[in-house]
Amino acid sequence: MTSKRQMIEPMHPMLSIRRQCELIGLNRASYYLEPAGESSFNLHLMRMIDEQYLRTPFYGYPKMTAELQRQGYAVNRKRVARLMQKMGLQALFPGRKLSQPAVGHPIYPYLLRDVTITRPNQVWSTDITYVPLRQGFMYLVAVIDWFSRYVLAWQLSNTLEGHFCLETLDRALTCGTPAIFNTDQGAQFTALPFTQRLLADNIRISMDGRGRALDNIFVERLWRSVKYEDIYLKAYDTVPALQQGLYDYFQFYNHVRPHQSLAYQTPAEVHYGLKVFPS
């Protein structure tokens, strides 16, 4: 018997997942609590790719394929390219673009080259990363303040539909308003609902250059921290366990974990002025 969840077509050309859930009477929140699936072999490859990408984010799919083959995996470039695309990964230099802008939507210039960051709420940025589970995977989005490294909001989803990025942005904006908001050129962030939400608050939009993930370096460092300090260590089985684990980790990251780059203060102390940050 086909369940309501199995009736959903994630890549439907006309109907969003939200609308499909409405039509068949499925609670949308319950849909997004199920991890996205792949074969066990592909899930293992994706975990290997994810770990390698954190070490060598300049690897595109040809080098990633060669590295996996060197480790004894019988994979070809087509499989690795598909998995990297599904994970939302791209190399740090211009090349084949795995994160495509929304069709017909404007691309904004990168505004932060040679800009000195001197205060909280001067620059925020966001990004999406792949999160492995034992029997599937999820996507994680977060909004971070560049000066304090404070994580303002985060959310999980089992699809790359833009709704969860917009919901996370809305929650972040309850904490304040940045002067500049930086993203990559992915469809979630170039979509009109996302950019119009920023422009409505007179926030200047900055977008990374093509294939330049280092333009968003503070989010890349956040992903490295959360994966090595929590996700890889705990190997979560279920989405609720992952949700609780990330809640606990981000509380630790914001309020307990000192950062060397913040003179060993916590992001919360710097963001909210609980201590004086040295000049």
C-alpha cells in the first residue's frame, strides 16, 4: 500500500512539495522529518565525499572521483558528479556549476572584498550543507554573523526547496537587521521571495563570485566545526535525534565554546556585548 509520503514527487515540474502536501492532506512538517534516501553504497560515498570536501574544498568531481578510486572505490565521474550535485557541493574555483541560480532572477555583486568587519550586524551570511544520517541524509541551513560568529538561526530540511531557507531568514531577522547579507548564487538565495525579503528591510545583498565558496568563509568554518565536533562523532540515526543534537551543539557553540579569533570569548559574548571585544 502506498503511503501519503510516497505520493509526493520532490521534483514535480508544476507543484511544490508544500502544495502537494496540501492536496493529499499530509502534514508538511511530518514530510520534512523523514530523511532523504539513497542506496547504502551511495550514502557511504556521500559521507566520504563530505569528509574529503571539508579537507579539500577545491576538489571538483574529477579530482573527487580520482580520490575515491585511489581509496579503492569503483566509481565513475558520472556517479560522483550526481552525488556532489545532490549534496550541493562545488569546487572553490570557477568550473562546472553545481549550485545554479534561480532562472530569470538577478545576481547581485560581491560587496565584501577588502571590507573590514568591525561590528555585529554589519554582515550576515547563509549557506546550506549536507548532513549524513545512518539511513539517509538531510540539509542544514544556518545564518551567521561575520563579526561575532554567532549563529542567529538554523533549520533542517530533506529537500533543497527554498522554503526552509526563507523561514530561517525570517527567524534570524527577529534578532536584528544586518547592513549586508551575503549568500552564494544558489536558487534558494536568488529566488525572488528571498531577495525581496532582504530588500524590504533595506538590506544590501552580496553574492559570492562563481565557484568561490571562500567568499563565504565564515559559514564554511562553521560547517567544519559542527561536523567534526558533533555530526561525525555522534552519527545520528533519526531526524529528531539530529534536531536535538544540533540544538544542543549550537547552544554550546554560541554560549560556551570560546573562539581563538574572538580573543577566547564566545560568539554570544561578542554579539551581545557581554564583554568588551579588544580592538
